[in-house]
Amino acid sequence: MALNAHLDTLKRKHQAMSEAVENAQRAPGVDDLQVASMKKEKLRLKEEINRLSA
């Protein structure tokens, strides 16, 4: 059960990161490096979700 709870937490973080990236890309004057960093974190979360789901 602990693994399922961890996966749910990672999925929520991934969804929140997706929304944050979308909002940042729409906002004027947002630093491109910050957006790139957010995308890397989102990808890292996705990879961990996939690794734990396999």
C-alpha cells in the first residue's frame, strides 16, 4: 500500500508541475531557464512514476 500512496503523491506532483509549466509559459516575462528547470523536474517525476509502475 505504501508504494501506491507514493505513486499517487508523485502523480499529483506531476500534475501540479504540468499546470505550473503551462501557466509559466503563458505569463509574460518568465525566465526561460526557470521554465526549462520546471520541465526537467516534470520529466524526472514522470520517469520515476514509470519506473515504479513497471
